[in-house]
Amino acid sequence: MSGASDLRGSGPVLTAHRAGLLGCHSCGRVWPAEQKTCARCGEHLSPPDRRKLQYVWAWLCAGIITYIPANIFPMMSTQTFAGLQGSSEATILEGVVELIHHGSYDIAAVVFVASIIVPIAKFVAISWLALVAGKPATAEQAHTRLKVYEVVEFIGRWSMIDVFVVAILSALVQLGFVASIHPGPAAVSFALSVAFTMLSAQSFDPRLIWRGLPLRSRENKNDGQESQAE
Amino acid sequence: MDHEGTYDLRTGRGLIACPRCDALHVEKELTAGETARCVRCGTVLANPRSGAFVQLIALAFTSMVLMLGAVFFPFLEISRMGFGNATSLFGVALAFAEGILLPLVLAVLIMIVGLPVLRSFLLLYTLVPLAQGRPAHRHAATAFRISEHLRPWSMAEIFVIGTSVALVKVAGLASVHLGPAFWAFCALIFVNLASRGFMCQATIWDAIEDSGGKTDGRELVEAPKPETVRS
């Protein structure tokens, strides 16, 4: 294990799975395949197995299902001048349209990207990863998939921002007669959708991405030093 | 006890597997400042920094103190046409305290206050004995593992960005006054970022077993030269 970043992806690499061992994904310790829990950190050990993708699909379905009411029900309701100057209940999409009418295109774009584009892109990305996981791939494809996975994993929690915005606005804008904002039921289902999607991404095992790489040549059990094992 | 550089392909002794792609590497103790990356996918496996434990402890304390301030000081205040309203962090969570939104109160409180505090606490529990050179606490490994598992669910920094988005939305409606709790939260982002920079899981795992606590009998001992200072 030396700083061999320049050797990325060159040549086949011996994985714990191919060697009949199990790597702990929490602390990295390697154990014989029979071992159930890692003796160092106590993490449950599991081989990279396509059957584990069922968890991914299950959480993903839950995420997609809860995303539907998040778009149908109002995210928050606004009352100005005790309803005289209009009280409105806005779903996510209506909120964006409203912002465009007010001329604040930049915020409209941010909200649209954060609460519509990103969640849908996450659903698509996770489904794609789960479909191609474990299938044969070249090293470049595997790198792309890992990158997609890392982006999904990173961006997942940031969708929660919408829920926080609704909470802050409803707590803050309580000006009695002048204006008040109340959260709508969509806030809950949006929060659930984000949480389920995060769980889905977390239950995806990135080691599956690399399982389908062609096993061309002599397996290389060496660390950092090897460059081409052909 | 294992000697550095020796490994056994049947039991996995002396090897580590990349958590992302499962590639096997021979375990080696790095000196501070070195970075080990996976040969295949480039994931950082270890990057020890010198004095990291003391820094992490200090940062965990800082984040606890800041969180205390963030919880009890006023958070935001707005006013328009003589009507005013102030809210604290609890006020923000309690905004959901109606009808079916109720569970969200708890979820929001846990994500923005509970988990950051819990993670700081777990980190202190793990690291304080190690920094003092004493054996690690009995449940240090479990505590550290849980702390790392909870990382994605601790959303204080996302909350801060959410606050700024909300402020932009409110700006046209009323004048906003930012309270000390808001600034405490902003400071918290930087504390978390710094803490992340010093965090090297591999080093902490090594330190837990080197400290002489309960181990799995696989801790590395340096092979040829006897006593060198460990980072």
C-alpha cells in the first residue's frame, strides 16, 4: 500500500473475493470466508453478492413511492395579510412556477434542480448501478460507475435541504396578520423519500462494480508495486 | 502479532482490502504525511497526519461547545410592519409539530443536533485515552464504527445551507436579524471540515489496537528496526 495512484486500474488486481477471503468494509481487515463478523471493529462481514441488490431495489422503491406524494401534496402554505392578499398552497413544482412569475429565476433554478432534477437523477443512477453491477465491464466502465456511485452517495443527503428550508420558513415567518407560512404534508414524504434513497445508496455494495472485470491473467497478490501483471 | 510486510493469503493476515473495490493490499504502517491509495480505484486507504488525535479531540470539543450555543441562543429574527418573530433551533424543529408532520420534529432534531453531538461524544470516547497513551476503552472499536456509520446522517452543514436559502426567500418579505446561534452553526461547518481533514480511519483503527486494548491478535509490529516512534 504505497502511493501508487498513477497505477490506477492497470492490469488485473487480486481481490479479497477472488482469493476466497472477505474484506471488512468498515476497517479494511481481511478475514477467511467463513468469518461472520470482523474481530477488530465488530462489523458484519458479507461477500459482494448480487443478491444483496434486493435491499437496494427495496429501498429505492420506497424512495420512489414516497416521492410521488411529495410532489402531489403542498410543501408549504403561505398566507399574506390574513389571506386577504392571497393564501396559497404550493407543491414543489408550483413553488418553482411561482418563483418564475416573481422573476427570481436563479432561486427557481436552484429549487428546481435540488428538488426535482437531483432526486430523479438519483433514482435513475441507482437503478442503473444496480442493473449493471456484477456484469462484465472494462476497467474504464468500472471507474465511471464508481464515480457515479460516489456522486450519488455524496449528493444524497443534500436533498434534505428542502425539508430544512420549509422548517426554517415556517418557524420564522409567523408574523400574525402580515404573513405566515405553514408546512404541508409533502415535507414528510419528501424527507422520507430522501432518507430511503440514502439507505438505498448505502446498501449498494461498490465492490460489485468491480466483480465483473475480466480475469485475464495471473492473479497478482502484490500491493502497490505491481504495474502490469500480464 | 504480525510483522510488517508478512501476509497470509489463507487467513488474510497482514492484508487489507479496499472498501470500495475489494482489491487486496499488504498492510503497512505509514508515517505522518504519507497517503496510501488503492492501486485500482484510487480510494484513499490511509493518510495519517501528525498530531491528528489531539486536533480531532480539540475539534470535537469545539463542535460540542458550538452546538450548545446553537441550541440555546436565538437563531433568527424577522420583523415587518411592527410584527416580529424570533425563533430558536427548537422553534425550527417544532415548526413541524402539527398533525402527521410530528415525527419530522424528532427527525430534524436528531439530524441537526443529536447526531453531531453524539458523534463528537463517540469520537472523544475513542480518542481521549489514545491521545494520552492509555489503553483504549473497552468499546472504543464499536464506538468508532458507529460514529463513522452515522456520518452521512449528521446534517448540520446541510442545515446551514438550508438556512441561507430560506433567508434569500424571506429577504423580500421582511427584514432579518441573524442571531448568535446562526453564527455558531456557520462556525460548525468549518470545524467539521477541519475534523474531516484530520480524520484517518486506518490510523485510528491501528491506534486502537496498538494501545493494548482488546484486539484480534493481528496488530502490526514493525519488522526490522525495533523502536521507532509511531505516528
